[in-house]
Amino acid sequence: MRFLKILLTAFTIFSAHTASAQNVDKIQVDKDRYFGENFELTIQKAEKGDPGSQYMVGWSFRDGIKTSKNHQQARHWFELAAKQNFRPAIFNLGVMHFEGNGIPQDTEKGMSYFLKAHSLEFPPATEELGRIYIFGRNGIEKDVKKGIDYLTQSADQGMHKSIYLMAHAYLKGLGVQKDEYKGIIMLIDAANKGLEWAQADIKHYEKQNGITFQEYLKEKFNHIEPPYSWKEKRYMRE
């Protein structure tokens, strides 16, 4: 079916763009407060043992925010926060080691940090493990079943990219029983949550086929639902 071919092509393109982990800094961190705070004050709090401040100092050194980039300092402060089980710090240590961002690349150590963050129920780590096993990266052998297991968990936790990937898994029958209806509904869910890749897929399908998703769902599955919320928001802004 032309519809499936279009979406599956988009999935292949998406996989190439998600080969490296996206750093996650927002969970458990009040960045608005941090950006209005003097960097020296944040360091003082970090030195007193506040894990959130330790993490933000590490993040600043990693990205060169309020200070010059220094990956060794970033690693140092992330490690201090990680010792207190501060999940974003554990995850970002995983990213640094797994990708070799400013430090020697170490797949085994990166995976250990991802697994620890996952054990602490940090959804971005669960999602990253899923992507690693789905695509096979940095010496980790591709294991679709294991990847789908992780992505199912992170999708259930509301991770937008996981919902998107699972949508395409159902559309393609990748590691799960093929289910076009469920795949479409999950794709719409990801678009409604603001994921631009999902929105682009829907726009591309509608442009290529001259039919909206609502029309297609009604025609094939007798399913009627309200307009996509992301479209409603766009129209409201206009």
C-alpha cells in the first residue's frame, strides 16, 4: 500500500537522525531558575552537595553555558551528582561514555550508566536503550526484540520519540504483530505531543495522497476522531 510505503520510508530517514542520544536536562531541573542565577552561586551550592546544582554545573561545562567548555569538569560534576542517584546526571554520563563526547569512547561503561538510569525509572535512558538495540550501535549487536521491549516501556511513560518509533514498528511489523490501525493512532499521538517528525509524516502522507488521516481512518476502520490538537494550536496562533 502506498500509504505504508511513505511512512516506512520516513521511519528509515528518522532512524538515521536518531543514531546519537539526545541529552536530557529538563527532568528534575529548574532551568529557568538556573539561568537567572549567578554561576558562582550555583557552584557554591554544588560544592555543598546539592545534586541539582552539581548537575547544572556539569551541564554548563559540557555545553559552554556561562563558562568555557570543559568536558573533564563536566564529567566530574556529573559524577558527583550521579553518586547521589541524580538520574539526569547518570544518563548524561552514559551519553558521554557511549558516544565519546569529550572523553574516550567506552561502550561498556556507557551502557552501564544507561542501565542504571533505567533501573531508577528514568524514561530517557529506557528510550535510549531501546534505540541502541533496535538499530545496533557502537558494537552493541542489533536485538529488535529487546529494543521493542525497552521502547514499549518508554512509550508507556510518554516519551514522544518512543511513541513514534513504536508507531512505525506496528506499521512495519517490526518486532510486533503488524497493526496499521494501532500504528496510525500512535503516530497521531506523537504528533499531538509535539514531535515534529510525526507531524511531518502526517503532512507528507496527506499531501501525497490528497486525503486526511481522519478520512482514511473513517474509510478503512470506521474510526472518527476530532482534529489533531497540534493543528488546532497552529490555527489558533494564526
